[in-house]
Amino acid sequence: MMRMIPFRKSRPTVAVIRLSGVIAQTRNGLSDAALAPVIEKAFRKGKPAAVALSISSPGGSPVQSSLIAARIRRLGQDHSVPVVAFVEDVAASGGYWLACAADEIHADESSVVGSIGVISASFGFDQLLERHGVKRRVHTSGASKSFMDPFLPENPEDVRRLKALQEPIHRAFIDYVKARRGTRLTQDQPLFGGEIFVGRQAQEAGLIDGIAHLVPAMRQRFGEKVRFRRYGPKRGLLSMFGAHLAEGVAQQAAERAAYARFGL
């Protein structure tokens, strides 16, 4: 009924999109397919005064990072809605890619930011198999089908090819950061070699715009009566009742390892 009263000025609304976790096409990961309806709804419902991104992610898939960020940018421009990112624990690697989709980035004094690089990690089991007398038989059609096989000794040529594959991904990441942050980036320290920064260090480097928390910053900008509508991916019914437990445990272990890289 309140909306039907003429000449009544409605309270401004900030749509809050929570982006927390590893960026990947897994059951609990952040992916463009899973987040698309969430992001679309946040921009379209109720004409928000701004969209705030609440980010806590150690990164993950560069493709999903790019797709999610592109969707946020596209909707922000289509609806003429400012986007402001607020970093919680970490916005590193792909997590920082998501933050750069915003017009402004803010963080906590202790937030970890940066890690603009590309990483590929695996294990080598060839000596383990040899030690236990296990022989592995692999037959391929095509010289590259056993590329980076963890059960074979590391091949220098495979490493060279892997680095060649990583280079254009890294370049795309750097280009995106430069395009979004522009002249705010400082030129007196390395930023694109995987370095990480904390709080004000990130601000001094131009990776973020300031130290601030979401609610007080938005209240300062839009008034004490600003409303917050929160959006995030919903867990499926099966997941809520513990289905796919083994898969969930494996994903949690991988996610913990990703956060552990930043001391979290």
C-alpha cells in the first residue's frame, strides 16, 4: 500500500550480490551459468540505485571469471546502474577479475587483493609407480594426447607448451585490469607478476579505491534509510540433505587449498 501513495519518495535500494568461493563449474563453485539468474535479477528488480558486489574468492577458472565479469559490466551499462565491489577476505586472481567488473573497489584493512597471474598445478606419480612395481599402459592416437601426464616423468617440451598456453590468458587478465583500472594503477611497483597486496597496500598500488565496508559505505552514499536486497546462488535440495557427500568433501578440500595459498 505504501507504494500507491502519490508523491511519496521511495527509499533507495542497493542490490547486493554475494560472490563467495572458488570460481569453477562445480556444484558449489561460482560459474556464469549458476550466477546468471542471480545477477540478472539483481539489476532488473526494483530499479536499484547501485549494485554492490560482496566478494570473497581466491580465484579459479579464467573463462568463468571473464564471463561473470562481462555479464556484470553489460547489465551495469544497459541499466545505467553503478557497480561497487567490496572485498571481504580475499579477491585474488579470478576473484580480483570479478572485482574489476565494478566501477569502484573497496576492501578491509586486512583483505588480500591481487595475484594477477595464471597458475597450473598438478602432481608427479611416475616414481611412486616405479617404486611399487606398477606399470601403466597408455596408447594414444596423436602425439599430444598424453600432454602433462602426471604418471610420466616431466617433459620439458610439455612445460614449454604449457607456459605458451598460459601466456595469452595472463595477457588477457592484464589487459582487462588495465582497461578497468586505467590511470588509477601505480607505475612504481610490479603489479602483474602474481604479487598480492593487503588493504592499504592495494590502495596505494591502485588496485582498490579505498578502505570501506559495504553497509556503512552505502548508507553514507544513499542515506541511512537505504534498503539492501541480497542475492546469491541457492543450494539445491539434494545438497541441503547431504547428497553427493564424497564430491562435496573433495570440492571443500580443493577450496580450502585455494584459500590456504593466501594464509586464510
